[in-house]
Amino acid sequence: MLNHLLDIKSLDAGYIEKIVHLVQSFKDGALVADLSHKAVCLLFCENSTRTKLSFEMAAKNLGMKVLNFECSTSSFSKGESLATTVDNLAAMGVNALVMRDRTNGIQAELASKNPKLCVINAGDGNHSHPTQALLDYYTMLEKMGTVEGKKITIVGDIAHSRVARSNIELLSKFGADIHICAPSYFSIEDERVTTHSNLVTAIENADVVMCLRIQRERLENDFSLPVEDYIKGYQVTSKKLKEYAKENVLLMHPGPVNPGYEMSEELFNSPKAKTILEQVTNGVYVRMAILYLLLGKGEE
Ligand code: CP
């Protein structure tokens, strides 16, 4: 049993399958849980729409008390540290902290200092975004039954992406054939994946194409992106999917999508893109399962 959810690396395949089973039970309505005696604080020092609000939705679906911490109006401006802030939240009776921050590993550091508080990583820098990978995996299972042997291609700004890293971590536990595609300035080295700089070979016969946006907020100040070349070489379009990928290829994106960049506007507005909102729906059930598993623990 885990007290915290910090990354995918710490989860074994059996635990992930347990999460998938819980997600299915919540989605089917077969499991109803009452965590009204628990309180969760959402502390997002980086912007978010999907992760923050779906955690709020998930917590409210479980009857939990939800506190929204606003970084801009908090006592951070009076010099209070993050560590002291978290001590204060725990002292108020907060049971779980869902946290996003630009610093890699900050949630793990806080978790080690606050063993009684359940810390859930909602994204740290370019390191990890475990609930996103879990909802992506669940969506793939829902559509394909398994990821084993499936060609799953992640295209875009891999280097700055915690989503790519968490997906690689998770999908490699289940035998997926993982490919990444990016220009050298957005690529990474990882022995578990096949690396491409050419979009055609990357998406050829792909079962899944996952697009990633350019993480402009993480680019070095002096980096000048060759936008037109990037779009020409790496933008995913309906035509390219039709020509090279499998006929029923699953198009995914963690959001937010920047249509006209990583994905053409026409593809974004096509029926193929409907899975992107299905990912969002599944995100609520995944986050219910995580809160239930970490806080409910045999009380139900
Ligand atoms: N996928 C994702 O993390 O989206 P948000 O940044 O809107 O939470």
C-alpha cells in the first residue's frame, strides 16, 4: 500500500492493474465511496485546467472537502516557504495534498517530511505526471484491450514533457512498442523507446499517435524555435494519419492542444480527435480511484 503517488516508477504492474480495476468500477457505477470525513487541498503553483478541476470533481464525487490553495493570494508573498505552508495545511486537518510545481522532485521532498499527509503529484517540472499516464493507459485499454505489442508513437516536445516520461515509464511495464518522434532539440535518449526524427517512419502502422504541445514555458530564454520548419516536419494531420498510420489509429493528446502547431486545425476539429475529451472524462475516474486507494484504504 502506498501513502503517496509521486511517480509511475514506484508503482508495479499489479498496483497499476488494481487502479485500472477501480477506475472501471467507478465508471460503471459499481463502486460508490464516501470519503466525506477527508479533506484534500489542491495546491497548483503552475497553471492547469484538466488536472486541477478533474481532481476537484473527483474529490467532490467522493464527498470530500476540497480546499483550493491560491498561490497568488497566499502568504508566499509574505515570505512563507512551501514546506511551512504544507506543515500548516497538515495542522488544519488536510489529509491529502494534490500538488503541481515547476521544480522536479518537490512533491517527493514534501512527502518525506510529512508522512501523515498523502501527497499526490499533479505534475513536477519535466519529471512526472503520474495521473495523466494512468488515464492515458486506461483510455488505451478501453479502446484496444491491451497495449502489449502495440505501436505507440509520441510526437512533439518530448524533452520538456513529464507526460511523455510518465507514459514511457508506464507503457514499458506492459510490453508496448514505444516510439518517440521529435527534432533533436526536443528529443531524449531512452533505451526503452525507438527514436525517430522523421514523422513518416514514426507513425507508420502506429496503433496510437499521441501528440504533445511545445512547452514554451520550459524553453530556454535564448532558444529560438524554427516554427515553420517544426510545423512542416512534425505537425500531425488527417492526411498523414490516413496515409501512414493504422486505419483505426487512436489519436491522443494530454491537452492543452495548440491547434495549428502539433496538430492541424482540421484534425483537431475532426471526429478522430474525440478521444482527447474521452481522456479528460477518464481522468475524473482515475483521480477518484487514486484518492480512494490512498485515503480510503480498506475503510469501505
Ligand atoms: N494534461 C494536463 O496536465 O492538462 P492541464 O495542464 O490543463 O492540467
